[in-house]
Amino acid sequence: MSATRTPVNPWSWSLGYGFNQAELVEGASRVLVLSGQGAAAADGMTQRAGDLPGQVSLSLDNIETVLRAGGMTLSNVVRINVFTTDVDAMMAAWSDLAKRFQAAGVAPTSTLVGVTRLAFPEMMVEIEATAVD
């Protein structure tokens, strides 16, 4: 039995950004909790320094790689936490992030947090995810 997901949106403003306020998940048999994924190559070296939209794209590629390794896809993601060193630039790139999830047919809950720096100085964004099936 796969999980059922019911969006919970007492306010609709978040839908314009591509995320639900909450999701009720019932019947989940597996939960995959991903560590923060950044714009890193397979050897761990940060890529696309100074290019926040490029780092978002590569971070999502890395999320998809981890999901595949766990037998899941973006369509299984119910929550993301986005950490960035530049909130304004991340807000400008948010639509690209939302489009990737919309293409997968989901609008996971999300949180955006501004930080002074991430694990590596060149890293501008790191995205955690939780997936269920």
C-alpha cells in the first residue's frame, strides 16, 4: 500500500510558490530522510561557485540521485528545508525549484532559512528533504 497525501492549506498564498502549508500522510510504509544536499560533485567538491540558480539545480539533481538510490523520486518528497546564504537570490530562484516539484506532481511543504554560511564557503544553498511511500 502506498501513502496517501492530503494537502492542508488554510491559506492559499503558498500555492503560488509551489508548496503546501502541510500534508497529511497516511499509510506510509517507508520514510527516507535526506541529509542536506548541496551543489557538490561526486567527490564532494562544491560546484558552480557564485551561481545560486545553478547550485539550486545541482542540489535538486543530487536529491534525485539520493532518492533513486532509496527507490524513490521527487514525487515522494513531502518536505524540504532550504538553507541559503542569500535569501533574496533564493527567492528569485524559487520558481525554478518549484517547477521541478510541480513536474513531479507534488508541492512539498517547505521552509527557507537564511544562514551566514554553509559547510563549504562556496556553497550558497543546501536542501534537506523527507520522502515517503
